[in-house]
Amino acid sequence: MKKFLRVFTYEYSRHVFRKRFIFALLGMPLILIFIAAFGALSVAIQYKSIPVGYVDKAGVIVNKDMSIPAGEFFKPIEIIPFSDESAARLAMDQGAIQGVYIINADYLQTGAVHLIAPKTVSANAQSDFKDFLQLNLLATQPQDRAIRLLNGPKVEIISIDGSRHASSQHILDIVIPIAVGILFMIMVNITGGYLLQALLEEKENRTMEIIVTSVSPNQLMVGKTIADMCVGLTQLVAWLGFGVLGLAVAQVFSPWVAGQQYDLGSLGLVAALILPAFIMIAGLMAALGAMVTESREAQQMATIFTLPLFVPLWFVGPLMTNPNSPLVIGMSLFPLTSPMTMPLRAAFTTVPAWQMATSLVILYLCAAGALILAGRAFRIGMLQYGRRIKWREIFQRG
């Protein structure tokens, strides 16, 4: 155990404290912050607080002081009535309004509204006038009901037993498994690259021949595999921490984000599946590194293990519409697709306990098997410098 900890500590620290790791750790959050700031700046630049006017020839505006629901970031603009088009044009020429909407006399029959403006009217002004007009058309209804009609129905999908449901307030139940799955795939490729590179370097400079004089092959490979897995988990946890912080900040500015709900049990399920999947992929990567002689060959063979991780994204539609189909159940049990498939299924249906238990057992058995496989591959190939080891040799001579 002491030797394993030494291998683990050395391997973990030599990756985590490198500048490129710190840059990669902070790079993605900084890029996302930049994108969000640039998007907010773009919206702010396009926003104009200058009022718009209207001429109501159809007599549909029954409440000129109708209050428009406030937006998430900006207040609605003022909408000014004019008795005729000439008065509105005069105000527009003086810069008092961005433009004027002419509600034609046959609006109720044709829905025709003309906009007169010297320049393009801002998007927020167009949206505010549309809401203002629709609220007036619904003026016979109480304002809270009119706003609900304006926003449209809130559709909620409920499982037969009523234990699971999906709606606009539970978007995070869908987004978080997908986001974690994508981050998991990124981490698998990054940490797998670290592990493959380290093993190939040590094979080429014959360092392993010295190391194995004081530590067993199994201790060495398990220590390296767990360490590199923890490197990826460190990055993943850090990114998730930045994501949680971002959601907390977004809740202050966005009522929609503040109204989102998330089942913490689903997050626990994601963690329970990601951990053994990480160990399994890391073990398989380590076995590859011990078998091959070139990093390019190892990267090409690694796609066999990493490509299936993307499969659930290809079947998101069937997964959402029919989460209990044989295809989806199969992906929930297959170890390379279950880390993303199972949490997504849990967001749309009640997954039988036996399926969850079976998926976890398969993953943990595969993780243990991958570590054993990595140890056997290393023990067989550590002294066979320059020769590629074949898979059947690992099982025959392991």
C-alpha cells in the first residue's frame, strides 16, 4: 500500500502542478466567461430605451397604459399613442421615438401592422410592442391570465407512476447529465493522453526497468491509473464548481434560472456512474500504453474505447421519447454508454432498481477488470522493448 501511494502521489503531482494543466483547468471557464460577457455586451449594445409610437386605426388598443411584464435584464420601453400618422412622423423626425406602428383598420381581419422607421427598430422594441398589442387583445381577461396566455402552455411530462416528470422548470435534469457527459468525454481524452504519453516515455527511456525493481507491476499500473484518473476528476470537479458558481450568479439576474429545480439524487447517480467509468477507461488506456510502441498507434486504438461514449448523444431523441425501449435499456447496461444514458433515462422515467444496480455492478466489475488487464499488459510487455504486444498474449500469459 505504501508503494502504491508513492506511485500515486508522484504521478498525480507531476501532472497537476504543471503549467499546462493549470492553464487547461482555468482555460475553459475563462472562455465561457468571455463568451457570456461578449453575449451580454452584444445584447446591451443592441438594446435601445428610446420609445416607439403607434397609431391605432382599428381601435384594438383598449388600455394605453397596459403594463408589459419586465424582462430578465432590461425594462420594457415606453409605447406612445399618436392620433394620426403625421404627428407620429413629426415625433420620429425629432428623435423622440424609434419608429411608429400603424395598426390598420382591417387588423382584426388581416392582422396587418405596418412599421415606419428611419432605421431598424431595436429587437427589444419590436418584442415589447408585440407583447403590448397581444395584451390589449386579451384585455377582457385578468392580466395574470393574459400573461399566461401570452407565454403559452407549460407542458409537463409525467411518468405513469407520477414519480418522474420533465418540464421547462426541470431543464437541468436533462442539461446536467449531458454537460457532465461531455466534460467526462473531454476528461477521458485528456487524462488518457497523459497516461499514454507517460507510459510510452518510460518504456522508451527504459525507466520502467528500474522502477519495477522496487515496486510490483500491478502496484505501478494501479497507482498510475488511479492517479491519472484523479487528475481528470480534479479538472472535472473544478469545472463543475465553476458551473455551480455560474448558476448561482445567473439566479440573481434571471428569474427563469432561479425557478429551475434539480433532483440531487440524479447528481448522485451521475457521480456513481462516472467514477467506475473513469477507472475503466483509464485502465484500458494504461493497457494500451503498455502494449504499443508508438503514441500515434495508441491514440488510434484508444478511439475504440472513447467513441462509444458519444453514442448516447446520437440517440437523444429516441432516449427522450421512449426511455424504456430495448435499445435504450441496452445502452443503460453497456459500460461505455451507461454513464450518460442512465441519468438521462432517470430524468424521463422511473428506471427499475434492478437495472440501476446491474449497470453499476457491470461498471465496477469492468473497472476492476481493466486495472487487472493493465497490470498484466505491463508485466508482459515491460521488458519487450520495441515490440508490440497482442491482446491474446495478455490473456494467454497473464
